[in-house]
Amino acid sequence: MKKEIWRHSWLESIHKLTSFKLQNNIIVNMGNGVSYWPFDILVNNYIDKVLLGFDYQYYTDEMNFLSPEEYEIIKDWHNELEDYILLIGDESDETVILRDGKLAKQKLLAVLPESEKQYLK
């Protein structure tokens, strides 16, 4: 996998996971009577399809896709998301994770190259 493609997917996932507006629109547009919180789907997609089951350390040390600074910014929030997978269904955790994700996103915006900031906005 190319670094640029992975980073685009990674940043786009962070944007989706930290967007209250996007998640509310998904809930409103579901309309099929199924009560399934889209946050669950987004977290699973992030862990399974973006990170492919690997930890951030792999993408920092082995693949060189993340800088050590990016890793430090995102690692605690990533751990919260992994823990969330084990306890799906607690909406209070979702609020905390969204808040912490927004903080991590703001810190990332401060260190990302200009060409990548668009994926988080």
C-alpha cells in the first residue's frame, strides 16, 4: 500500500469519527427502522479497513507512514477506540471518545503538511 493512499484514508477516517454533524446525518438518513449507532460502524471500519488490525506503532516504526509526533498525538485516542470496540453500546463512552478525537484532530492539524489538512476539515 502506498503511503499517500493510506494517509488519505487514515485522515478521512479521523474526520468521520470526529464529526457529530456527519453522524447525525447518517442517523437521520437511515430511515429503515434499524437502530444501530453509526459510530460503531465507523470505529470498526477505522480499525479493520484503515489500520488493518495493526497498532499505530507498526505504521510509525515499520512502515514509516506516521511521524513519531503524529503517533504521540493520536495514540491515546486510538487506544480509546480499541477499548470501545470491546464495550460497544455505551453512549457515554461515545461522547468522551468524540471529544478526545476532536482534540487529537486539532493537534494533528497543527503538525500536518498543508496538502493533507484538507482531509480533516
